[in-house]
Amino acid sequence: MTQLPTCHAIARKGHAADATLTVTLSYEDRFLRRKVLTADSGEAFLVDLAHTESLDQDDAFLLGDGRAVRVLAAAEPLLAVSGADLPRLAWHVGNRHTPCQIEAARLLIQRDHVIRDMLARIGAEVTEVTEPFTPEGGAYGHGRTHGHDHSHSHGPAPLQAHAHAHSHSHGQDHGHSHGHDHPHDH
């Protein structure tokens, strides 16, 4: 049995300009720790990182044999959001912790019928597109934001505890409090 070339390290944007191989991954697939991937050329390799990483377009997997595999963002089903007051629309998208690619004349978000309806109600023009998705990272630079399902659970009366359910599609279990001191319009 042949051993796969293995990646234990990532080179961030522009630090692996000599990458001769590419791998095209969706936004969700660019969040990983250990997985066998197939380069666009058909060659398989193993990613075995110490921690789960969020990869961006033009990051690269550094293989143990000295080669690098550049990451390309796959085309995927998205919503293009535009309108007269784009900063206001961006605020509403951000308030829902939705990953968002911000451009001068539009926003790109993953398809979600609830957010689509909310945006249409506040005057956005929303169009289905299929394009590469490269949303902004977290507030502290590289990393990812997490979509949250803001459904409410109100505890037994008289407590009426306000709770948020969290839906993290990347399958990672990580505890964090989500105490809000701001209202949500539902």
C-alpha cells in the first residue's frame, strides 16, 4: 500500500507562490483538521493538522515531500444581496452571525430562505448565484464566523428564560456563552 503525501502545516495567502498543485474546496470543506483530499489533478493527499483550521482562497497545504497545494474556492450556491442602503443590509446580515463576502456593490451569503425573506422585507434585492465564496474572517483577522440559529426557547413561567439555540454546521463542539444585551427582531 502506498502512503499518501501528508500535510501537517498551512501556508497563508501568498506564502506558497511556488504551489504547482491546486485543490478546489467549498466554504464548508475549507474548515478541517484531518481529511484525505484530492487535488484537482487527481492526486490524493492527507491533511493531518494539530488543530482545526479555516482556510482561505490562496492558502496552501504544505506536503511533507516539499510540494504545496494551493486552495481555490469552489463555486457554490449563494445569494447576492444588493440595494440602496447596503451598509444597513450588511448590518442585518452581520447581526445574524451569517458568513458574508463583502463587495463594493453587493454582499454574498450562503442560501438561506429565512434570511432571504428578511432581507427582501427590508428592501434588499436578492438574487441566486453560483460563485466562489470567500467571506470575511472573524473580528480578529483570520478565522471564521459561525452561523447561529436564533430560535427562542422560553423556559417555564415565571422564569421565561431567553435562550439561543446554536447551529454550527461544521460539526465542531465548542462551548461559548452567547449572552446578548441587544434585541433581535424576529
